[in-house]
Amino acid sequence: MRESGILMPVSSLPGPYGIGCFGKAAFQFVDFLSAAGQTIWQLLPLSPTGYGDSPYQSCSAFAGNPYFVDLETLEKEGLLTAADLKAKSWGKNPLEVDYGTLYVSRFAVLRKAYAAWRSQCAGLHGCTYYYPDDYYAFTLANEDWLEDYALYMALKVANKMKNWVEWDAPYRRRDKAALAAFAAANEEEIGFWKFVQYKFSVQWQAVKTYANEKGVQILGDIPIYVSADSVDAWVGGKLFELDADGRFARVAGCPPDYFSADGQLWGNPLYDWAYHKKTGYAWWIQRVRHALGIYDLLRIDHFRGFDTYWAIPATSTTARTGKWENGPGMELFDALEAALGKLPIIAEDLGELFPSVRKLLADSTFPGMKVLQFAFGGGDNEYLPHNHVKNGVVYPGTHDNTTLTDWWENGASEKEKATAAAYLHLTPCKPTAKEVAAVKTAAARTALLRAALGSVADRAIIPMYDWLGLGAEAHLNTPGKLGGNWAWRAKAGFGSKALAAQIEAECAVYCRCNADVQNVKESAI
């Protein structure tokens, strides 16, 4: 079946408390997707945001973002009051996430909710605290990562959120006696971080179940690497390349490319793939199993890094000093499928692709990605729709690209615009500069959307901001730019019935509309 879906970060949903979350707007967006005949909701990683407010630089490869816990649901559970919510600042602009303000307000309110929850559970069944059965079930099912995560976050708080490499040696080196003593003295703080993850899990599973019942699958996203400032790096040790002093020897990034003339210095620790092989790739099996409990489909970011990856000395200040190294290749995916069965993975196969990367993609049978904003530089470009393949996913642009409107008005070169205008039949086949300049932005955007929907690729994913025709204000992330990313939020009421009908009609023309989805009558977002 040919499918279509919409890329919409949870953080970009509207709502009153500074950032999108798992509340009413999330369920309404599912209704919107269903009404629009869509079968996929693609997300950015649901993990906590880290350096640069990026969900790709998280403090944990397993934990969920505390910001996504719906406060109104906690209020209904008697854990918060309306006064608690009104007392805090949530940012001045409802169309942007103010991460600095959010950090202060959200955690203060979540701590109030935790205190109220502890109070509700105090003295039950003759125990000092007796928590709900589903809480105990959650902690037991997730103990492989939850215990370390909660301890790590409590230590982060005690150390004023410093990177773990700056902690005192007993904590930095994970001295068992020191950690046991800290845990005993900080039981309540550790409990807070477990509580937040419990509420995240319960609320997200409710959203996911609702989406699945409406015929909508969740397409999640996991980064290939973990952050240097993360519980994974603190606990992992042998999982990563280390020097003689136990520090990270080399870090991740990518060479000069479309986005940056100097390349990108991400700073993530690199995996010691020889060690992973010795363990049968146990950590990766744990990670992907966990992800497939959260999502239905899984996009793996920087897939090419499993074939060859750019390794940069940890002391470097630019990615130019890196070199290519070999990754685990199919051996990793064979191990994953032996443990987990056929994997519903989409490979983010963008960037400089060697023949070996293309072979790995073919051997894996995972669908790759085609991005229209990369298609019009000239020649028989592989991203042009006539070169797409059935086992693929087509996008107008990814979260790293700007919107179609901004691309046409500001991002595309004159050559790209002329090529696109001719290819999309917006002008004669050899247009003059005047003929290209006469093409209206709305017409170019519509033509590009239809080119994506008309692709032979099995799946087409359109970012929500492109359906809305938004400009640079909705650009989610500019690689290499620190600050001002991941902030876009949609206006309340963006998901109108008229827009849903328009999307359904556009997708139906190209046989991508889910005729079986239930038309939803509920009020629009």
C-alpha cells in the first residue's frame, strides 16, 4: 500500500504551557491525521533535549522528555492545581519554545506533582510509601536503564548540572560504595526522576494506543550516537573508544558537506565496535527493543555511520581533521534481527554515500530517504522523482532543511529554481530568469508537494509546516547553528477540517489516501 504521513514534532503542538506535550492537542492531532487520510505520524526523538536544546544530544538513549508530560492530566489526577500552573511563566511567544524558561518552570511544577503523588501514596497498606501497581510494573520492566538514569540525574542535580566528567572522582568513576551512600541519602530525588519517566510512559502509551486505533502508525527517530554528557556515556565505559586516561579518544561528526563548509563537529563519543561485537551487540539489541516498544516504525539517524563513519580527534576544534573508519555493517543488523525479528527500520542514508554504504542499504533491505530539496542542482540527480525507488521514503525536506516556502524564496539558488521550475512544469523547459521569477511561491510549494506524493516511493512524509505554507519561522534546525533551533510551534487551530480535506484530496490523487480511516467529526485543533 502506498502511504503518506506527516512530520510533526510533539514539541511543535500548540498548548498553554510552553511546549507541545501528550495532552489534548496530541489526541486532536491524531484525529486530524485520521481525517486527512494519513497513516503515519513521524516524530523527532522523544528523548530529553540536551546541548543546544537538541533531541539528538540527549542525556539518555532510553529516557523520555519530561517536558512532554501533560500538566493538565496531572491536575485531573489531583497532583497539581490550576493555581500551580498559573503561577509559572511559560514564555512570551506561544509560537516558540523558550527552553530557558521551560527548564525553570516545568521542573518546579513536576516536583510539586511528585510531592503530591508521594503524599497520596504515604501510609498505604501499612507501608511508608506504597505506589500503584503499574508504577512497580514500569520500574521492573525498565530497570536495566531506569536505575542508572535516575541515579545519574540525581547526581547531576547535586553537581549543579555539570557534565559528569567534572564530578568528584568517586562519582565520576562509579565507585560502588560512594554511589550506594549517595543513593541512600537521596532516595526522594532519585524517586522524582523515576516518577517523571513513569508518567511519561503512561501518557505516551495512551497517545500511541489512540493513534494505532485510528489507523495511524508512529514513526520514531533514534540518533546513531549518544551524547558525551549522558548516562549512557557515564555507565557505558567499554562501549566507547577511550584513551589511556579513560577519556573519549575520538568523537563523531561529518566532513564538509551541503550544510557546512567545515563539516560538523558533533562531539559524541564513538563506539568501540570491536567490544560491541564481543558482546553480541547486546547494548544495541536493548536499545532497539526499547525503541520498538515506544514506536511502530523506527528511523535511524546517520545510517551511513554503520558502514563508514567520520572519526575526529577529541582535541580538534574542526571536523576537517577527521578520517573515515569502518563500522559494523550488516553484522549488527543480522544480530538485531536474530534477536528481535524483522526490523521496521527506515535508514537515514543522506550525506556523502560511498558504494559500500549503498551496498549496506541494499543488503539490509531497509527503505532509504529521498529529499526533494537536494534534487535540483543539475544533471540526472538521484533525488529527482524519476530516480526514486519503490522501497523508499520521500520528503520535501527533513528537519535539517528549511521549509519549502523559505527554500523557494531564499534558500534555492537561481539554477536550482530554474531546474525545479522546468521539471515541475511551472515554466517552459528552458525558462528565462524572468519566467522563473514570475513563479509564485505557493505554486512552487504545491508542485513540490505533488512531486513528493507522486513519487514511486512507498511512503511520502510531508512536514506539517509545508502543508501550512510557513516560512523561515518554522525552520526546525540549522545544522552548525547554536541556539534558536527546535523552537517552532504551530498556531492553535492549525489542523482545520478544511486543511484535512485538502490533504486527503491531494493524497488520494496519488493513491496515498487511507480509504479505511474513520472520518473524524470531533472539533479541529
